[in-house]
Amino acid sequence: MTVLHTSPLSWPRSIVLHLAPGTAATVLFIATAPMLEQAGLPPVWGMFAAVLLVLVPSQLAIIRRWASDGRIRSTVDVRWPDARRFLVLFLPTLAAAVLAPGLVQWLEPALHRTMQGVLPAWWNLDPGTPGARPAWQTAITLTGWLLCFVVIGPITEELYFRGFLLPRLPSRPTLAVPANAILFALYHGWQPYTLLTVAIFAVPLAVVALRPRGVVVAAAVHGTVNLIGLLVMLYVELGR
């Protein structure tokens, strides 16, 4: 593995930087989702707002702040690998990111059901069944999912978590990779029932991001897996 030449952050600062954007986004989701449901609109729109108004601006602002700080060089390695190297890194990482969470994914439905007994009814991020809502709502929901969870969100998260924070954790890669994956899972406060699967999903992303030009590959894998997840959810909903 290759780590960028960076100045490490302290553990307390690293933990805060990992978790603060997700905490703020969860607060915005909690504030907006009940009002959306009361208005007859999909609660997941609250998470779209959280991605666009909180997660993306805050993460990019933090990266920009360190990019202008002379203490830290090479803020994020965003060089695009050549096509052959991209595929060599992308395909096994995608396979690992899709298959590895299966080790614990069988627990997620039970966790989801347990959380449903605790969380309010509006705490629902599923896109819903196409046709169950007015066509314009379905169009906005699917567009929002693609933009926020397949394109903009994954790109920004990989720049931030794997490109910026991971190489600055004050430890060797053998500890930094699982630490980054666990903190990334905890950051998803709006999806508490996905803690285990997200943590395992993030491990191959962190591993590939430590390689030269690997952050771009991690972003591509992240977006692809989220797209697969959307297609699976739509397939299941249409089959009911």
C-alpha cells in the first residue's frame, strides 16, 4: 500500500472530522422528514436535502481549508488512473464491496425490524414502489437518489473519507483501514440498522484508496454499489 505524504491528525480530531458531518446531516433529516411525511411527500427527500445542504458543502469546505494550510501537503490524490489500471483495481474492489457485506447482511433485516419498533414511521429512506405515489414525486425521488446516493454523495464521501481522512489517521494502514471503515459506518447516523454492512463495505474502499490513484476507483465502486442497491430495492418493491 502507498500512503500519501501527509501530516497526521490526532485521534480526537480525526474522530470529530469523521462523525461531525453525519451528525449534522442526521439532525437535518430528523427535522425535515416528519414535515415531509405530514405534507404527503417522501421522507427520503429530507436526506436529499441533508446531502446537498450539509454533507457535500461541509466535507468539501474541510478539504479546502486543509488544502490552503501549509502544514499539510497533497490534500487528496484525485489523479485518474489509466484504463487498464482502473479495471485492475475496480473489478476486484467492486466484487469485494458487493460480496463481503454478505457475511453480516443477513442480520440487517432483523436490525431493521428492531429499529422500526423504536424509530418513528417517517424514518424511511427507501425510494418506495414506483406508481404508489404521483409520477412527479416518483421522478423527483429517483432523480434525487441517483444524484445524491449514486453520484454526488459517493464522490464527495470518497474524497473526504478515503482521500483526505484515511491517510491522516495517526496509525499504520493495518489499523487505519478498519478504523476508517468503522467511523464511516458510525457517520451514517440516518441509517443505524446498516452499521455492520456499511463498515464491512468500506474496508475494500479504504484498501484500494491507499494505492496510488485509488481514490477515484473507490468513488466509482461506491457509486456502482449504491446503484445496484437502488435497482435491487426497486426490483423487490415491484415484485410485491
